[in-house]
Amino acid sequence: MTNPAAETKDDHLATLREVEQRVLWLSTAIIDHANRVRPNESGLKVGGHQASSASMTTIMTALWFEHLRAEDRVSVKPHASPVLHAINYLLGELDEEYLTTLRAFGGLQSYPSRAKDPDPVDYSTGSVGIGATAPIWGALARRYVASREPVVGSGRQYSLLGDAELDEGAIWEAILDPMVTDLGEICWIVDLNRQSLDRVVPNIGATRLQGMFEAAGWQVLTIKYGAILEDLFTRPGGDALRTRIDTMLNPEYQRLLRCTPEQLRERLPGDGAGAEEIRRLIATLDDDTLYAAVRNLGGHDLSAVSDAFDAIADDRPTVIFAYTIKGRGLSSEGHPQNHSSLLNEAQMRDLAQVSGTSLDAPWQRFDSTSKAGLLCEQAAARLHRTPVPSVPAPTLPTDFGRTPSGRATTQAALGRTLLDLTRSAPEAASRVVTLSPDVSSSTNLGGWVNKVGVWSSSERRDWFDDDPETILHWREQPTGQHVELGIAEVNLVGLLGELGATWSRWGQPLIPIGVLYDPFVERALEPWSFGIYAGGQSILVGTPSGVTLGPEGGAHQSITSPSVGLEQPGCTTYEPAFAIDVEWTLLAAMAQIGRPDGTSAYLRLSTRPVDQKLAAVPTDPAARERRRRQAVAGAYPIRRTEDTPALTIAAMGAMMPEALAAAERLEAGGTAVDVVCVTSPGLLFDAVQARAGSGDAPTWVLDAAFPAHRAAPLLTVLDGHPHTLAFLAGINGVRAKHLGVTRFGQSGDLDDVYRHHGIDADSVVAAGLDLL
């Protein structure tokens, strides 16, 4: 008697396989059209990854058409972007016109892009390792918002990654962060196809990798073999066959995929102890079954993949190792150099025939009345997301109205500004979340942390709350606004980017501010830059900075970070000289976050105490506002000689005392000097470009800081690479000299260190005289 339940399951699997085959076809055809069909006048390689897409087709079909829910989010490995687009097309989320635009201008991006692709993309990927870890930080960001706005909801955070991505250090930095162990919504699926760009990896070390995840507290699931092989393993000789395949080197196994059935009967048994048993077992199989069995890995068995998804735990992160074949189902299947290979026209026609479609009409969806069409319709309905209403970004003050006095550092001004914000604009302050990699106290965030507390998904006791010698109070609670990570800058900016994207994901804008030592900005630059590319708006604060951190020695002195900030797209960089400049520029940067047209910012701060009277902040309200606008726009004149200047000194950040002292000495010697305080070389460069007809940035700040009628030879000085300000000479076309740091740092007090690098007051005076 027929079992209706079993029949229904078999029918469903057959329908799912039909969808899987169509996804394989569409993803392959998208790449084929971009490379073989679309005109290519430049002759440049277009590229695409048919084989890398094919290895993910089963996994992604099972996920989207069976298990995914609307509240879930998925990060798709970069080279499988055509699979994502194919699925979105079948779900009605992508118009047919885009299928011919892969890697074309304004079309489907090379890798999934949340900001640039026309169809739904949850996470931008492309930079190896960063996209894979993004769902971890997305989960933490969602939990942070949910602790304040319960309507945000929940959902799993899936990451589909290639096995080669496990070579990336960013992966293990993320896995080992203490907060990750509790994220039960995290699920990684590793496409274990054992191939890199150029070769079959001899020994991928899957057992070792599994042990590393288990040691980090993850649930580890493995899908190694499909139903055909699992059945063979139960037959006489099956144990020997399993042992043979388990112990076989990856290149040998991959070579079997390129063999005919006759060659398989010769090669598969090997020459080990169980060879004869294996030979007898495979003798019972017809050629088609033997051919199918060799490539019957678990990552291509829809039932095995589905069972693994059903086994995902909710109390801890999960990783699924899915054994796959690169190029599965294509004529390039298993070839060691198939990474970027493309099927030719004849091979595409063969694939079309197997897929029930046509190369001449490649973009066929399923008939809406067919089982496959109904399955697509049901999945589309299940995955439909209701748009999230957006809360407007908070209104921020521009000036607290106080004038700092005494000696202060720009680093300390950061914490002071945040505390002032809690009093002056509590609604805006409630949206601020600070992050640091175990440097809260050494970057002057202690007062802020004491005020707002440390964020944790559940309240934890502070065992030192009754210790009178404890200055920094570590109160962990869901209402806290500071997140402390381990010492891993990549993790810091990964979370920073996701917290900066909550305005678009959940409709809840945050103002994330990450603080780290400035020398390590470059270590964090790639993932932070990628976060900006993906739509994350945030503020990164590098402090302390430069060789001004003299006693720390060369290991902790940053040289190139000013120009890094200048060159980062989607980011405004500031290096304030005085505490009031920190307040003004930080408030301006915060006002640009959490909006569709928003931007990120990078502030470079110092631990050098500076006499705040040097700022000469105007007392007249209108004049003060004029100074503030200039500081936020990139530069302001801080000293104007009564005579026509013979020299202009443009200085930035910690170098302002030397610039002003040198100007006084030169003036005493009969040289009239103007001094300009540069707060943002990036904004000034944008203004210079706009004045030349490139871009639409405002240019008024150039006339305010460097008016043509006061043009004079220009001397620039900063605690960083001198090329950062070298372009300023072009504003008025004057002779110029540029002082800065071009060598690794040295330990010592400020006088010794500045003298060593030629940025002390004596060097500024000498350079000015030389220039004249």
C-alpha cells in the first residue's frame, strides 16, 4: 500500500529539485550573458563565477524555498551573487531587464551590494571574511535596538561563506569575542568545496576547523554525504568505501569527478586493505548509479541540507560544514582551474536541455500553475517584508555655548562633549552608543561610561561597585550605551558599521562612535570602509595620535592616518586643535548620521594638553558662530597680522602651539605672518576640487581661510605625513614648504621628538625663513 506522507515528501523533493535546477541555470546564464552575449567594446574581462555559484545552489535553494522567514537575514558569499539574483528573480523581487546587466554600469553588482543592487540584499559582501562576519554584528546591533524598541523583532542571521574564507583572521577574531557565544540566532553554512582560486587544496583540515568552532562554544553540524552514498555505506563493503573516501586526499577525490564510469571502477577501489570489498560493491552498481554516487556529497542533497537546518540550535551559534563540489552540475565540475572558467555555447545548450529551458529564451520563470511555480509563489509570500517605518534622526545642538579654559586635550574633550550632550539634548544623547576595544579609560570615556553604563543583553552584577578605589564603574545592563569588545579592531568597526545601519534596517537611527588608538586605524580601515560602502554611518575616533604620543615610541605613533581620513569615500575627517573645535566638529558629524543622505566621520585626537586661550574664541555671538561654521567647514584664520602677510602658516591639530609660537617669533623679526587652523583637509580638498569644476562642495571656506588678497608663500605643518596638506598651495598658486612626519617615531619628550622630525617651533621658523 502507498504511503501518502512519503509520496508527498517525494513529490515535494522533486519540485524542489526542479527549482534547484532552474536556479543553477539562471545563475549560470546571467554570467554567460555578461561574458559571451553582451557586446564588450573595451575587450576587458567581465568575469563571474559559474563554478562557485553552482556549489551553493542546493544550499541556497533549500534555505530560501523551505526554511527562510521574512525576519531572517542572510549574508551571501561574494562569488554566489548570481544565485541570489536568480532566486530573487524567481520570487518576483527582480525584474527580467536586470538579468542581462551583471557587472554592467548601473546593473547587478559583481558581489552582493545592499546599497547598489536593485533587488533585496541583506548584507554587502565582497571583501573576504568581512561579509561572513557581518551577521554577527548585525545580530548584536538588532539586540541593542531591541533592548530599547521591542518592536524590532527577531530572526536568524545566516552567513553563507566559502571554506577559503576560514583562512581570514577576521573570522576567528569575531568567533572568539566573548559576546558571540550567546548569539543563538547566528548560523554559518560553510561551502566546503575544498578548492581555492588556482588548485584543489590538498588537506582542508575540516576536523581541526570543527574542533575550533566547538571550542568557541558553537554547535557544529556536518553534511558530508548524500542519500546514495549513505545507502551504499550500509551494504557489504560499505565500511571500506566510507573509509576509502574519508581518507582520500582532496585532489584524488576531485580527479574522480572527471572520470568516466569505466575509469571509476578502476580508480575508486584504490590499493588499500579494503580494495577488493569496494570493487565487489561497485560491481553491483550500474554506470549511472556509480557516476551519481561519487558526486553525492551532502551539500548537494536537499534532504540532508534540510535536516541540518532543522537541527539548528537556538541557544548558541551554529556552523554547518556542507561538503560540496565546485561547479556541481556544470561541465567544469570539479576541475581544479574552474574558479573563473566559463561554459561555451555548446555546453550552455547542453545545460539548458537538462534544465528544461532554452539558451535562446533563457529567462523563463515557472508557469504559475505548476508545482514549481506554486512553490515560488508560496516562498515569495512567506518572505515578504513589510517596510519598516523610520524614526527621524535626532536633532542635535551645534554649540553648547561654553568656552573651555585652562589646559585641556582634544581627547578629554570627546568625553566632555558626550556628557554635555546628555544635559543639553537628552533625546539625541539616548541615541549615542560608544564602542571601544578595551581602551575606554585610556581614551577618556570613563566619565561617559559611568554616566550611561555598559550595554549587555541581561543585567550583570558589578562586583567592584562597593570598592572605594574603583573609578570606572562597570555597570552592565540592557539600558547601557557603551559596548566593550575584546582587543580586535576589526570586530570594533564591524559592529560600528552595523550599528550605523540600524536606521535603514530597523527604522531606528543610532549614533555609533568607536574609539581606538589612532595607530590602529589602518588595521581597522578595510572593514570600516566596507561598512561605509554598505550604508553604515558612524564616527571613528583615533586617539591618541601622531608622534605627539612621544613616550610610547614608534610602535604607537601614527603617521599616515591623516591622509587615510582624507581619502576615505563617504567620510568627513576632522583633526581639531582645541576642545571647542572637538565640540563643534563632533556635533556636526553626529548630525550627519542616521539619514538617507548621511555620512560617516573620522576624528583624530591628541593627548597633548594645550592652553585653550590660544584658540582665541570670539566673545561676540555672531563672531563665535562664524568661527564655528568655519571650523566645521574645514579651516579658520586664527591669527591675522595687521600688515599684508609675507607668510601664511597652515597647521593642524597638536601642531597649533608650534605654529602660533613660530608666527610670534617671525613677527618679532619683522616677518608678517597669518596662521590658519585646518580642521578638515578633506573638506578643504573637496572645496578646491569644486572651485575647479569637479564636484559641488561649498567653496566659501577657501575665501574665508585663504583669501586671495592675503595670498603669501605657504608653510604647512602637521603631526602626520606632510603630503596631507600639500594641496593647499594650489588654492592661490603660491610657493610652499611642507613639514610633517615621514619616518617611524622615536621615544622621548615632545621637544626631542618634534625636533627629531623637524616640526618643532625652531624648525617652523627656519622653514618659514627658507621659504622667504
